[in-house]
Amino acid sequence: MTTTNQKSDDSRMGKIIGNLLRFGVLIASVIVLTGGTFYLFRHGKEYPHYRKFAAGSQATSIISNSFADALHGKGRSIILLGLLVLVATPIMRIAASVIGYLLEKDYLYLLLTLAVLAIVISGFWS
Amino acid sequence: MTILLFTLVLFGGALIAGLLGSLTGLGGGVVIIPLLTIVLKVDIHYAIGASLMSVIATSSGAASAYVKEGITNLRLGMFLELATTLGAVGGAWLATFLPTSVIAVIFGAILFGSAFMSLFHIPDHIETRPQSRLSRKLKLNGSYPSGEGTTSYAVRNVIGGFFMMNLAGIISGLLGIGSGALKVIAMDSIMHVPFKASSATSNFMIGVTAAASVGIYLRRGYIDPGLSMPIVLGVLIGAFLGSKMLFTAKTGSLKKLFALVVFALALEMIYNGLHHKI
């Protein structure tokens, strides 16, 4: 009996996670495309400079700045916002499974998914 | 070349890379980096950043279908993500101070191995008797819907697989690729997970693994929005078209041809790395 319960809980979690991933990618793509259109409109006739790497120039405040700039219709910032939604998609997926395992009272996997969440988020902080 | 033209070229290249990557099972990231660095002369740091973002997009898109169909082993994925994310943070950190020529040589070697592996299909040997106590304790043994009802399988060698996944995570963080080939070695060969379940579970893990290194990449300025935009959209659309064609197209000869191209790219990357041209 317990195994069938676990199976149905897992398949329900599968459906939720599947939808979350799909919508996340879809929303991110639309934002990236919007930003890309703005960007090409403004800068399409300029010349790219990707041959030489400019190490960490816009480094630290890049995320917080992008929100403000995106509101002003800056293409590159809107694209970055879309990319952040894209990255947030798998992170939201872990967060959803943390809640799922909490409801299932599967404490071993609750701990495991919490650890993964902590590792992933630590990359954005340190 | 203006930004507009450059973007269109990138989009076209990414579309083809995504299409071929999904048809052959090699993934898009594997060809995006040589395309950017060798053909378009983009700095390898930007190439890695753009590739990493495209990897998150395609793996999440593909994973959503597999997860809904119940092919993905969720617990196995979540457990092994502990190994891959730890590795990915380490790999991204390594990428920030390893010389680009060394990264190029490692990339070439991994590319070579991946192309080689794509030509050979390891036959499934499904274990039905659960032998590993650890896999029972972690509830890793799984099942998936197949032609004749449900196929159940037992997972072996949990610790060996865990360490291989750790290596896959390091490579993913260092090179900005999904390192699907290493994940398949870990799950198919070491843990004896059937091919269908292991490739679905590998797809499931790739997004989270990549997300673990994005933070470090962002702060270092590896992720350029203007460059990433056509790459992400192109690979995503290409991979989507590929997944729709997968059941109708004959992939046998395509696989061999693509493997040859990848071999050539691998050698070029290694050559350029050794001669410090990257």
C-alpha cells in the first residue's frame, strides 16, 4: 500500500514539475526575444566585440541593475532578465520538490533537496 | 560584420547545432563552443557562458516531457544532483583561473570521447533483483512505462555512480556543457539504469547542474546577453524541431556524419589549445 501511495505522489509531483519547467522556459524565451528585438533595433548596426574577453567588468551589481535598466527598455537588460528567469526555472523545480517531500513526510529527500538548493544558491552569493 | 548580421549567423548556427544535437543525442552545447571559438573567433569565456544558458533551456524543455511521461527517475535525479551541483560549483571556480588553452584541450578531449560514445550503444542489462542496500534505502530503484507495460529496474553501485556524477558536474561547470556522455557512463555503465530512464534522468539533472555554476559565471561577466540571446533561442528551437523529427528521421548515417564533424572540431580545439591560439 505504501508503495502505491509513493508512486501516485511521485507521478503527481512529476506533473507539477513538468509544467513548471515548460512554462519557465516559455516565459524566459518570450522575455529574451523581446529584449533581443529592442537590442537589435538600437544596436543592430554597430559592431560586436567578442574577440577579447573583458574580465568581470560589469560584475557585482549586474543583477540588481538589470531590473532598473529593463524598465527603461534597455534591450541587453531585458535579455538578462529573461536569462535569469531561465536559470530560476530549475531552481524553482528544486524548491517545488522540497515542498513536495515535506508534504510526503519523506525527510531523507527533504534534506537532500534542501542541500542541493543550498549549493545552487551559494553559487550566486559567494 | 554588424551586430544584426552576426546575431543572424549565430541564430542559424545555433538552430542547426540544436537540431543535430537532439537528433544524435550529443546535445547542442557540444558544437556551440567550437562554432563560436573556431569559426566566429569569439573568446572562449563568452562561448562557455552562452552555451551554459542554452544547455539550461534545452534540458528543461526536454525534461518536462519525460517527467510527465514518468520515464524520469525523480529520486535518482535529486540524489545525484547533490554530486553534480557540488562538482559544478567547483568546475566554475576552476574555469575562472585555468588558462584558456588548458580549457580548450580538456574540451577537445571530452568532445572526442562524447562523439566516440555516440557511435556505440551500450546494451541494457536490466537488473530486477535489488542487491544494493543503499539504493533500497534511498528508494532509487524505479520503473518506467514501456511497450510491454512497465519495466522495473534495480540500481546498483550507488557510490561509484555518485563519484562519476561528481566528475560530470565538474566538467559541466568548467566547460559550460551538459556533459551528457559522462552522465550516461555513470548511470548506464556503473549503476545499470536502463538507457531510456538514464537519458531522461540525465536531462532532468542538467538544468540544475548548470544553474549551480551560473552565479559564478554571471559575476565574472562570462554571460553576455547580446551573444546569449540568439544562441539560447536558436538551440531551443532546433532541439524542439529535432525532438519532433526524431521518430520519423533515420538517424543512423546522420549520427556517423555528425560524429565525424565533432571529431574534427575536437582535434581543432586540442590543436588550438596546444598552440595557445585560444
